[in-house]
Amino acid sequence: MFTSEDELTIRKNLNEIRERINNAAVRSGRNPEDILLVAVSKTVGAEAIETVIKEKVLNFGENRVQELVQKYDIFNERCNWHLIGRLQTNKVKYIVDKVTMIHSLDRLGLADEIQKRAQACNRIVDTLIQVNVSGEKTKAGISPEEVHDFVRKVSLYPNIKVKGLMTIAPYTEDPENVRWIFRRLRNISVDIEGENIDNIDMQYLSMGMSHDFEVAIEEGANIVRIGSSIFGERQYT
Ligand SMILES: *Cc1c(COP(=O)(O)O)cnc(C)c1O
């Protein structure tokens, strides 16, 4: 059950996160307003999401298609939905007309399907290319060596708009250990921007989660994906 105490906790968490985002932005000479908070609402119920909407956070991240669709049906156009997790090709059709952005474009087969489904509903889908900077075998993403080539290929898909890059850093006690990952992604993005490829825009760097978002912002993140620090530890059922 969602209580008024839960609501207070979420509001307090959110205020703290906003303050930390602002401070990290200012520390690195950036405008806090340029940093988009995506509240990661996977496993989180509608009342908790409603609380955050009331606080004027209007962007939510989900990693499962079915959950995204359910929540989309509840909240509709009141907020924006970001698909941040691994996307199976056969599920693209369920979300192509619902998502604001897909953060996890990581293979050409997926691009083919997004293209096909986006064209069918006459939409251009904003995407980020997921890069596996850390090189961990368990993580999805294009390797840093292959990303230039991949970007050039995706640039030819008329119904896909590449708006930047995304990465997930491994969990570590001390986020300083993963600073290099964020810096590397930023450098890759600057290199790609410099190539001036048609239909490719390196506007966004989606990097940083609850335990490492400040370091990510210092290294240039302008989208941070934060879940547990807002909603509390996830309860998987
Ligand atoms: C769950 C998740 C997050 C948020 O993680 P927290 O540690 O709860 O902030 C961010 N990005 C992706 C891709 C996720 O799956």
C-alpha cells in the first residue's frame, strides 16, 4: 500500500537528487537546466509515479516493454516514456508509437525493425546508441571501436533519428572508478559530432544512475537515469 509517508519520502528524495544534480552541473560549469532527469520507474507503482509527476518530473524510464505499455496506458500524454533496457526485436511494435526515446539501440537488426515499424506509423523515432564502454561481457552495447561504423549505417534509416549515446557503467563502491567510462563516451560523442554525418546529432549523453550520476554530469552527461535514489530500493515480485 502506498501511504502519505511514502509520498513524503519520494518528494524528499527527489528534492535531494535535484539539488545534487544542480550542484554537479554548477561544479562543472554547466547550466542545471540543461540536464534532463529521467526517473527510472521500473517496478514502481502508479501512485509513486503520480507523486513525481506532481513535482514536475515528466520523463520516466522503463526497461521492460510490457511495463512501459501498461504505464503509458495509465498516464498517456501526461508524461514521456523512455525505453532504457534491452529491446527485443519482436516487441518494437508495441512501443514504437509510445516512446519519446529509445536509449538502447545496439544492433542493426533492431534498427531494421524500428525503421519498419516507425515508417508504418509515419513517425521518426529518437534513439540513443548504447555503447559498451566498460567491455563487460554481460552488458549490451556496441563496442567503442565499432560505434563510428554503426552510426554511419544507422544514419541511412529515414525514420530513425540518432540523438546521442548512452552507456551503463558497472556498479562500484567508489564512482571515481568509473569516471573514465563517462569521459570515454563523451570523447566518442565529440569525435562523431566532428564527422558531421547527415541525420546524426550528438545532442545527448545518457549516462549516470543513482550511485554515479554526479561523476557522469561532471564528465558531460545531460540525461541521467535515476531510480532507486528517488523511489527507494526496488521490490521485485
Ligand atoms: C535500473 C536502471 C537505471 C536506474 O538505476 P538506479 O541505480 O536505480 O538509479 C538506469 N539505467 C538503466 C539502463 C537501468 O536499467
